[in-house]
Amino acid sequence: MRARGRQRGVAAVEFALVLTLLLALLHGIVTLGAILYLQQAITRAAEDGVRAVALMPNGTVPDAQRVSDVVFDSLAGSLMVPSPVATTFASRRAWVTAHVQVAVAATGGAITVSVTHRYGDNPLMPMAGMPWVPDAMTRRATMARPT
């Protein structure tokens, strides 16, 4: 009977330890998923910007403002905008415009659209600062200049 009395509560302590580890693991998986989603959204936006260049008249210099507008519209439709700001498309686009940089470069026979988002300033999940979480995400899309 004495041994049984000393064992009371052990299951609760073991459960608390295991639950803590499982919740930390779940949080890490969700954070990694959010980062991968954001990287895909930024890559897609860069590709949309390059496609916009393809629709411009042949032989013209890419209009950086027009390409940036296409990239901003693409990102405004994603889940990267914090929910308090994401009430309307205009507010989402304004947030994206303030937090994302777009660069259009025409070098030689190629056109490159670079999209940069400083994830460390606006993390989707509160794990920024960890060594495996990027501070800034830059994605590029390149295409041959239309002839």
C-alpha cells in the first residue's frame, strides 16, 4: 500500500512533460509550414511580375511600377497580411506595399523580378530570431526578354 501511495500523481506529471514537448513540436511544425507558405507566396508573386513583363509591348523597357502593382496585388491576396489589417483588399494591399520591396532589372537578354519581405519585422508565427528562421525572404523570377 505504501508503494502505491508514492505513485499517486506520477501519471499527471508524465502527461504534463510529454504534452509540453508535443505542443512545442506542434508549434515548430506550424511555424515551418507558415514560413514555407510565405516563401511560396512570394515566389508566385515574383513569377506574376515576370508574366506582367511578358504582356508589355515587345522591345519596351519593363515598367517597374506596373510590375510592382502586379506583385503587390498577388501578395495582397495571400495570407501574409496580419488579420487586424486584412479587413479589405485596399488595406491588405497598403500593408503589402509598405512591407515588401520589388526590384525589376533588365540585364542583357533577361528580365529579373526580385521580391523581398523582411520576415523578422512581421513574422506570421512568433519564432523569429531562431537560427533557422530567415530574417528576410527574397525570391526572384527571371525570363528571357521578349523579342
